[in-house]
Amino acid sequence: MSLLERLQKEKNTDVVDSKSQKVKKPQQIQEEDPFSAIKAKIYNKIFDEIKTEAFKNIDEGDGEEGLEKEITAIVENFLNEENSYIPKNERQKIISEIIDETIGFGPINPLIQDSDVSEIMVNGPHQVYVEKKGKLVLSNVRFKDDQHVMHVIEKIVAPLGRRIDESSPMVDARLPNGSRVNAVIPPLALNGPTITIRKFSEKPYTVKDLINFGTFTPNVAMFLKACVEARLNIVVSGGTGSGKTTTLNVISSFIPDDERIVTIEDAAELQLRQEHVVKLETRPPNIEGKGAITIRDLVRNALRMRPDRVVVGEVRSGEALDMLQAMNTGHDGSLTTGHANTPRDMLARLETMVLMAGMELPVRAIREQIASAVDLIVQQSRLKDGSRRVTHITEVVGMEGDIITLQDIFIFKQYGKDEKGRIMGEFAPTGIKPKFMEKFDRSGIILPSDIFTP
């Protein structure tokens, strides 16, 4: 959908108050300020201009930047014709607000464009939090009312063919820049419509970036690169917001360029730079509740696509069984993430997810599948100072009786905080050599002899 089509759709987009069921047009959503009447007239003027051939030519030629210039010119001309004195700073504020409302995403548009903001949380119209450098901060951004928030949600989901209303009050979507969006509206959201936006860097982080951030060390990066090249099956484990997807993205960058990679995600977040990548994304059910395509469906289908590697953004449910079977049947070198606080917890979660597949398997059989499929668990955490670090790199050794045995290869040792409250520590080897070293030898991979020496 072009920018012009978005604007034309904007003209006809209704915003519904879930309590009063009154419909308001975008230009009727007004903040109680001294310039509300002028803004309403400007909106109408812009929407009249949309119909002209000149606007269409701008959209096709210069895109968003051209539209911004044209809208700025319309606002400036209108304000000059009104002959009312408006201070320069207020005039610029009006222009910015009009641009944000017409071709942006309203009050949160500046936050979306702010590179320091990694997450945006709209908890109703009067409370917007952001995450900066791992810390939650209350911003000074406000919406006019519930209808204003609903209007922005509609702008996000409409171009994607998604819908949100009382019969379907939750939606997952994606912004044009790739940011992930979740929206929940009343009656489920009691504080008013909520929006949660997880932003992703337009330029993917590299292994050097994560080393500079302190996520892991050069030696750990070298070890992980060797593990990927030796086709080990790796699970990146961590809590919400711990940076699992970023780490998975970096680990995926170690996959050789001559291999066919199939990625499977709920919402496409991975940014692989290899040439031969096939991206698959799930599909929600339609209005009738039919037509949903799940991660499990895509994992099964991916195995028929002759992949060298299968990368699943996150396993949450029964697809874990299909993923484990793929790892055990010739699709070595597969990668995925999962929610868990420790490597041992990740194994327990995998057991639970396999049971969710509906297969009545004995626990020992499930554990044997896990032990033979998964080679390495990379545990990531968001620490109290907001930093994101890999805390354990753990080998899945095998079975002893009914228990899966693990051994830590590298661990992060915390030893205090500096004067600024930042956590200090070091990522060090435990002195244990992994049992899968023979796979390195078969692949011709040679690591420094002291890499596992404490």
C-alpha cells in the first residue's frame, strides 16, 4: 500500500469509542488546546489535497519525504492565510503534529524514530513508557483519549489486512520498519487501548557490537562460530526482553553463505545477511476463525524444502516436537530460542512443549529426544543494571538414568558494581572441554588450545 493510499484510507478511517460506540473521524480527534480549531481545518485541507494529481505525483516520485514537504507547505500557507499570530516554536509544533498524524503514527512517531528507544509501551492514552538502555522510563508523550489510541492502532493494522474490534480485541502486527507490534483493546484492556512496540535496529547488530556491549567475549564469539560451522544444534534461552533474538541473529550470521537457510517466525524479526534465505511467517485465523498457519505447520513444511539449516525464531508449543525430530533426522545445525531462566529450566520447558503436541510419549523418551537433538544451550539474561549478557554456555552431554546431564563450558561471574551502578563481572571458561570437540575435528575446526583454560 502506497503512502497516498494510506492517506486516502485515513480519510475514511473511523475510530470507535468502545464505551459510547460514537464514531469520530481523524480530524475530529482534538486535543483541548488553543490551536485545535486550526488543526481541524488543516486536516480537512490536507485530505482535500489528497485527491489532486499533484499529490499523486509526489507520492510516486519522492515518497514520504516529498509528502512531508508538501504537507509542511500546506500548513505554512494555511497559517499565513489565517493571519493569526502563532509563535515560531508553536508553528513548528503544529507542523510536526500534523505530519505525525497524517503519515506517521501520531504522538508515538518521534519515539519510533528515536534510536535510543528500544521498546514503546502505551498503557492507555495518558501513560506511555519507553525502554532506554534496558531501563523503563515514563515519557512525556500523551494521547488525547482512547479514540486517539484506537486510531493509531487502526493505522498500524489496516495496511496489513488485520482487524481489531470487540470480537477480535488482540492483534500482532509489524511496522514498515520491521518493529513488532502487539495491541489489546477494551474490554480486555481495562486501562484503555494498549500498544507494545518492540523495535529492532535497522542495521542488524554484528558480533563486534555484542562484544562491545559486553554480551559476550571474543573467545566466546570464536567458540560459538565454531559450533555453528560444526553444525551443532543450538538453543538460545532467556527471559522476556533478554536479547535472545538479537543473539540468535548474530549466531545465525556464522552460517556459511553456500547453505540454504529456512527461517520460521511468528513475526519476522531475524535479519540474516546470507544470500540463500527463505523466510516463512505464521498467519493468524481469518474473521471466521479459520485459515491459521502455525509455527508447527511451517516447521513440517520447511523439512520438505531441502533446507541445510532450519532457524525457528522461538519455540513455544507443540512445534518443539517437530523441531527436535528435525534435529534428530539429518537437519544438524538448527537454531532456535525459548523462554527460560536457566539451561536446566529450558530442558524442562522443552519437555512441556513436546507434551503440548498431543503425543502421549513417556517422559524418558522425550528426554532422550532432547538429549540427542540439542547440543548447546546459550543462556542470556537482562541484569539489574539493564545490561544484557550471556550468563551460561552449557553443553547437553547425554542421559544418566532418567536425567539429562549438562555441563557448563563458559559462565559469567558477577563480582560487584561500579560507582555508576553497572554490574561488573567476567565471562570465563570453567575448564571443562566439551564432548562435542570431535565434531570440530571432523569439520577441520581448530580452536586455540587455551580457550577452555580458566
